[in-house]
Amino acid sequence: MPGTLVITDLDGTLLDAASYSFAPARPALDLLRARHIPLILCSSKTRAEIEVLRQELDNTHPFISENGGGVFIPHGYFTVPFDGEDIGDYRRITLGTPYAEIRRRFVRLREALQVQVRGFGDMTAEEVAALTGLPLAAAQRAQRRDFDEPFVFEGAPDVRFLHAIEADGLSCTEGRLFHILGRHDKGRAVHLLQALYEKQSGAVESIGLGDSLNDLAMLQAVDQALLVMDDDGTHDARIDVPRLLKTRLPGPAGWNESVLRLIAARSVGVLGELFEAALAAVDPYRAVLNAARVVGGRLQLADAGYDLAAFERVLVVGGGKATARMAQALEALLGARITDGLVVVKYGHGVPLQYIEQVEAAHPVPDAAGEAGAQRMLDMVRAADDKTLVICLLSGGASALLVAPAAGLTLHDKQHATDLLLRAGAAIGELNAVRKHLSALKGGRLAQAALPAQLLTLILSDVIGDKLDVIASGPTAPDASTFLYAQEVIAKYGLADTMPPRVLAHLQQGADEAIEETAKVGDPCFAHTRNVVVGALALALQAAAARARQLGLPTRIISAELQGEAREAACFLAQTVRDTLAGMAPGEQCCLLCGGETTVTVRGKGLGGRNQELALAFALQIEGLDGVTLLSSGTDGSDGPTEAGGAWVDGHTAAEARALGIDPQRHLDDNDSCHFFRRYDAAAAGQHHFITGPTGTNVMDIQFILVNNGRAASQLS
């Protein structure tokens, strides 16, 4: 696999546009450091500014200052020879025109055209600080320029001045500020530096991140360009380069999630491409806009149509890991027609929204933030009348995020009950059946609360079979389960002695018909309710299969309903691989795809998630089998209470781990798959942990397996 370079702009990209903080990007920065991937700072900032930031980042790599004017390479960094001059601790390659010349010509053009424009050289440090929001000391460093002059117009930009700069043989860039500079740019500097890396170490693949037109040349120069979202939730529409990817979050948060995903995808080669194709197919934003449209003042979706003029209010509510992105799409669709709204999302999954409020809360065990958000949402819905259109957005995770304990129960009761069922390995349908009967919102009760309003629910499914009463515990769907069944689930897993007494008492009251059941088929509320699934696992698997076939791989989807214990699922997949290999000719290869949601019965004291446990169990099952590589990951980018989405393994993983003093079977027995992959990666300098950060979507888990009869698995990835 070629080496990787990450090249990044700073202000508005790695650094927050207002606070200049890079804190939200720390997970990706830590991963780059752990993987020994060079991070190249490429900015309009001066050498003095970048040096301070490099210290804060503990960055020891080359950097590019003042829009490509200078490339600074620490002494001894490269052993291959290159032209440059020694400047302090660096050897500098100069591409730019000296600042004194830039400044002289800037003043001459200004005077000739009588333009009201001021550069940093005309300002005091205090004025630069006020203009940029920088602290005074940082503003002083910003004035220590070598190659370009930032400037601002006093009033609207004067295009005569910009044209005169070009006519005078100089160039101009536009970002947060204008810059006048020589005939250099970030792209030329990036090409030069990348060539040095290739002379030193061989082929490299470059990832570039920027947020504005000032970064265009850099984004054109890299192999993979990433455009970072602005704080207002938009992307610079002037940036258009091949294979451009756009972050789903602004500033350093968007930088973080995109770098994590790209590095993870590169660690598994073809499997990473399939993962990205699967995610793109179930992106919540696209899913909503693909399903719904507004035509002639009517909201059209599937076989339903809503005359927006007939409603005095449009209220948007909901919850789930993917709901923020769904809300973004709804804002793009309806805009100011939305009169109020609130969605509850998992911590770290929020995005910029204008009309719909969002609350971040805990998952999978609920917390007080989720309870408060769910109660506010219920209050909003209960206030709706027959002139209100309520649009509910639901995705995986909503069962925990929309926590509204039934009368007589507490948040702690629900937290304890959820934790017990998760640890016992209860299936999602069983877990949700209990949660529905402990809730004031689930099991169709949100639909009851919305009556007499019209209720439209858009759903991104995360359950096998896309069952409406199971997804998010069915707040707007008829419930087929009962209080009696909830009691049976608790008995099945032997939890009657540890379950909170109030939970047991509440369920018994329901079984005795002293408490009203959840909403059933025929309830009047469902005459006003429509539920539409806009995205699901099957779509993700189909998209991955299509990409695999484009890559020339014969492909088969094994199942979209993988369930049961993760270890047993691993056995099933390993046997499927053996059966597949038995029918393949020498040198033949194929791709097997699978998805669903397994469970883990926690008996050990370790740390892990169902995807990491499945991958580790699979590694043991296929030990010694050449030509087999598996990736198992949650589509939401999270696997249990860990930083990983999952892991990838091959037929050599288990043996290599043992050779490094790591016992895979012991870790599996202790439900400690996360620590296994952490230790294995650290010892082998590998990337078997699949760490993507929040993906913004959630349609259960996916497993991709490359099978090659007679060629090493490493050749496939």
C-alpha cells in the first residue's frame, strides 16, 4: 500500500474559524501520529504562526507557509538531496516573491488606482487582532510576513484592483482575507513536497483538506480532496475538483470525521472502498431528498401528498444517530416553512441546523439529556392541532435517545433495565419490547400524543426486516408486543432478581390490565399517521455489491439478516468461506457481503463491541487460511462503548498476534476484543482497528469478505 500524506489548510479547516481551536480534531490527529502519517500544514499563515501551532500539535513534519511561498523542511528530515537555503532549524525552498517587493507593488497599485484598501503592513497589531480575532501576540506573528500581504477593502471589493494585480504579474487569492502574492500557490508547493516524499520512500497518496477558494490549487494537487463545511452548514460552491468529498460537519469536527474515515478505508483497500460505497447509498441527507420533494406547494413522498398551505404549522421532531443529517435535508427541502422542531442525537453526531433544535444525549444507555429532550419533544407534539403537520424523523439509536419513562418510573430504572438486557445479549426486538412498555413515548404513544395533527414519519431502518414497531421502539407505529411478552423477555435472560423493582411492578400492572397497553392496530391515531422507510441495510449492501462488481469482483450477498451471537455468526461466515473456496478454481477471487445485527452475551470483564468480537472470532476460525480478509463494522462508525467501528482480519491475524505475545483466544473469552486490536496494532504497527468516527448514518452492521483461491490476502488489500 502506498504511503499516505495528509495536507491541510488551517483557519476554518483544522482550526475553528472563530476560536482557532483544533480540539475536535484530536482523535484523528492522534491516529495520524500513531500511524506515522505525516501531517503537512499548508496555510496562508506565516512561518512564525505555524511554528507555534506545530509545537501545540507536536508536529515534526515539513510545512508550507504563506500560500505556498515557502516550503520549510526540518534539517535531516529527507536524506535525498534537494535545493534550498538554511533558515534556522529548516532548509527552506523558496517559491514566492519577497515580501518587500510584494508590499512595494501593492502600495504602487493602490495609489495609482486610488483604491481604499489596507494590508497588514498598514495596520497596527491591535488592528490585525480586531480584524482576525487573533490574540495580540498571534496578530504580531501574523505581521511577520515573508511572501504575501493579506488585505481588505474598505467597502465592497474593487475588481479594478484585483485585475491590476494580475496585470502586474502577481496573483491574488481569496479566502477569509484577500492575499497579494507572486506567481506561486499552495498547489505548486504540494507537488514539490510530494515529489520529495516519493524520492525518499516511494509512492505516496495525498489527502488534502481545505474550506475556501484560497485552497483550490492545493485541492487540485492532491490525490483525494476534501472540502470542509463552513459554520453555516454550507460548502464553498466555487470549489469543484475531481473526486471531491465534502465533510458532513464544519471546521475541525468535519476534519476529524473525514480523516478518520479515509485513513480507515485506506487500511483495508478494496474493503474500504466497499464500505464507503455502502455508506453513500444510505447517507441520511440523500435518503430524505431522494424520497421526498416539494412540487407546487405540496410535499410529495411515496404515495402521500401534503398540501403545505393547508397547515398553519410544520413541526419537526425525532431522534436517532442519523437524525441530524435527516433534519438537514428537511431544512433544505422546507426551509422557513418549518415553524419549530427538536431532534435528539447521540453525543458528537450533531450538525449545523437553522430551524430545528438538536439535543445531544447518551447511547446505548440513556441519560438525563435524552430524558429532557424527549420530554420537550412530547410537549411540542401534544400542543399540535389539526392545522399542524408533524414530521417525525427516526433512525437507529432513538430507543435510547428518546427516553421518556412511564409514570412511576425513573431514568435510573430505565438505565439499569437497558444495561442489564444489553449485557445479557438480548436481541434488539426483545430489548425494544421491554423499553416500549416502560415508556411514555414508544410503542405508538408518540402518534397518540400527536392526534389530531397529521403525522408523517421518515425512517432510516436499523433493524432486520425493517419492522416499523421495532425501529426506534416504534413511537409512531402499532405495537404487536405486550406487557406479558416484556415479562417473558426478562424471565428468558434470568433477570427477574436484578431488574429494578419498579420496572417489575410496572410490567406486572400492565399484565394485570391496570395500565393501558401500547397503541395497537386500529387505534384512531394511526388514521392520521404515515410511516415511510427512506433507507435500509439492503440498499447499502446493494451499493457495495455494485462497487465490487465495478472492480471486477464476482460478488454475492449472503444475507441482510445476520443475527444471533457474534461468535456464532463468525462460525457461520467462516464455514461459508470454506464452502465458497471449495467451489473456486485456482486463482479465482470473489467478494461475499453480509449484514445484520448480532449480539454479545457479556461474560468477561473486557472491552469490546459486536463487530470487533465477530472479527476476532472469525480470525480464530480461519487461522492459517490464505486469501481471506474480513471487515466487520457498524455503519454508524461505533461499536459498543469503544472508539472503533469494528475491525478487519485475515488468515494470519491470530498466528501473528500470538507471535507478538498476544493471546487472541484469551481476549475473546474475556469479551476483550477492543484491547486485543489495540495491542495488536501497537505491536505490529498495523491498522486492524477500523476507526471511522461518527458516519452520520446507521443501518446496522456490515461484513465484507474478500476470498482469493491461491493468492495471499495481503495482495487483495
